[in-house]
Amino acid sequence: MQAFAPTTTTLTARALLLDMDGTIVNSDAVVERCWREWAAEHGLDGDAVMKVVHGRQGYATMAVLLPERPMEQNHADNRRMLAAETADVGGVVPVAGAPAFMAALASLPHALVTSADRALAEARMGAAGLPMPEVRVTAESVGASKPDPEGFLKGAAALGFAPADCIVFEDSEAGIAAGKAAGMRVVGVGPRAAAHNPDVHVADLTRIRVEAGENGAVTLHVSA
């Protein structure tokens, strides 16, 4: 059988905006534990719940799953869930290739844009052994959850770049939709991303090579 060489796509940007869970941090184990427990408490099918939890803030996920429930109850449950998830870092590890990827970004413009709050982001990044970007947009920073583009637009503004000059790294349907709504190109990471039409898709971050280009540009070599 003939072997085919992997195809390489080259992308150029001024800044990178990184989702956390599922993109640079694999937190699936704790997400499964917490959300399946929540699903059981509310008589919901755990498999159905897991199809919609990724990428959104917890209260927004609850609003999708329990549309008739008052939003204040969703926010109360969300606070409880965040505390539980922050305390539980069992099985939280870096996505394959994330340590080298983050090291390559150390001197380049980048920001974390996550639906986690600050405490949860610090807990998971620390458990995965990844450096926390100086610029981060967490749940406290926005008024609307992904798929709303607010978080990515705020990340671009904080770095001082136009949306068209930024590339988003995302794993979820909500996150990919948010990146596109912000007018940014999207690199989809991991198995969940493939079905949601990112501009480029990779299995993990071992497929990304980062170079500092001329005049401050960031060049990505993406091997599919």
C-alpha cells in the first residue's frame, strides 16, 4: 500500500487565542465525573448531557438542558459546580504536545480565553503543569458565554490586535462557533472539533509547529 506524507498548512497571525479545556488541558475525566453526577441529580441522561457541556459556562449548559428552570437556579448550581471542579483535579493532564506548544508561545502574543473562572483555570493549568498566559479572559471577564464571541473579542483587544489578525485554538462546537463569530480563523484540536468545520483540524498539539516570523508575526505549520 502506498504511504502518503502528511499535508502541511501554513498559517500566519499576529496573536493566538487559546481555549483551555480540551484544547491545551485534558480535563475530560473530572468534567465527566461532575456533570454526570449533576445529570443524575436532575434525572437527565448522562450521555445526552455530555454532548452539550463542552465549551460553555456551566449556567449556559444548564439553560440548554433545563430551559424552563429559572436562571438564578442555574447560576447557583454553576457556583456549586465550579467549586467541585476546582477541588477535583484527578486525571487533569496536558493535551499531547501542549507543553512544547506553550513553551514556543512564551515570547509571542497569546491569551487564554476560557469558560472557566479564574480559580478553576489556575487549578487546571497548574495540575497540567502548563504556564498561565499573562493575558487571560475567564468567566468573570465576560457577560455572555461561548458561543457568543465576546471572550475572543476581549482577548484580541487586550493583546492589541484586530480579530482578523488572530487565530483561535478550540475543541468544542460552542468555542469554534464563538471564534468564527468573532471573525477569526479557528484551529480545531481533538476529536470533538472535527465535526464543527474549523478552518484546520489536528488530532493534538504535536501537529503544530510555531515559529516567530518577521515583524512580530506568528507562523504556524500545521500537519494534518
